[in-house]
Amino acid sequence: MLGIMYENGQGVPKDHTTAVTWYRKAADQGDANAQCNLGMMYFNGRGTAPDHAEAAAWFRKAAQQGHASGQFNLGLMCEKGKGVPQDYRFAAAWYRRAADQGHTAAKAGAHQSQHQAERISDKRGGRISSSPQMGREWWVVLGTEPDASFETAKQAYKLKMKHYHPDTFAGLGSEFVKLAEESSRELNAAIEEAQRHRRRR
């Protein structure tokens, strides 16, 4: 609450840097509201440098505690590919969680993201991929260039696997675990193909 007071200048001079300090103290103790607020500060660059990856990390902490706004914000990050890999399936899943708690904007977000995921699935003959793009090539899945070195491919693989590792979604239900397992399999196949590609060059 003190962070909110400083963010809005209520009873104290407005000071976003101090707001971030108080939000972080509460967020580090597991307060979901503070985690979500801290994520917004990072997202908007208020009181700290803008950092979408850090924003997504705090939204995730709040979302995993059942915080509706945290779930909605994380869905938005997944939809737009800000701070996390763009993935319409995960966006729809997080939006649905928020909508189930009455978040008014989440229902439309879930519908739009699900439509995007299905459109991509139709283009791929029923195969839904974590990638928002239309190709199936390893570099599309990893988000690199076709002529990327294997070291670059490995770095991209590790970064994405960090987001998709099934352990990250333990306790969130079968929907998230299934999506994470599918994405992990796709990433594993992509890095194997990248390695084969390197050998052929």
C-alpha cells in the first residue's frame, strides 16, 4: 500500500523510484498485488528502466498465485511476445484463467488468442506450434536466422526452454503442463535439426 501511495502521490510526493522499492519489498515476500504492480512498473519503465522480461517474470509470480490481473497481463505478454516468446496458446490459457475470475477484458483476449492459435494450426495441417509464424523450420521455432551458428541456436534454445520447461507450470493444471510439454518437444526437435544442419554445412 505504501508503494501505491508513492506511485500515485497520495499523502506523499509522487516518487516512482520509491514506489518500486516498496513494491519490491512486498513482492519478495510473496504479495501477489505487489508482484503485479512491480511488473507494471517494469513494463512501463516507471521508477526503473523498462524491462519486459522482468515485467513478465513478476506477472508470472502473481499469476501462479491466482492473481487475475497478473494472469491477464501475462496473457498479454504471451500474445504480443514481450518479455516471453510469442505464443497464442499460452496467451489464451492465461486469459481464460483471468476470465474465470471475472476479469472483464480477459474473455475477449482469450477468444482472440485462441482464434490466432487455431488459424496457425489450420495453416499447418492441424499442428499447433509455439511459434506465431507460419514456417516449421528449426530457425523459425528457435527465433533465429536460417544461417545462424549452432552457438546462436543453442542460446535461443536455452532462452526459450527456460520459459517452456514443464516444471515451470507444475501445480497449474493439465492444460499448462500439456502446452509446456508440446513446446518443449518442439524446441528439442528444432535444436536437433539445427545441429544436423550444422553438420551438413
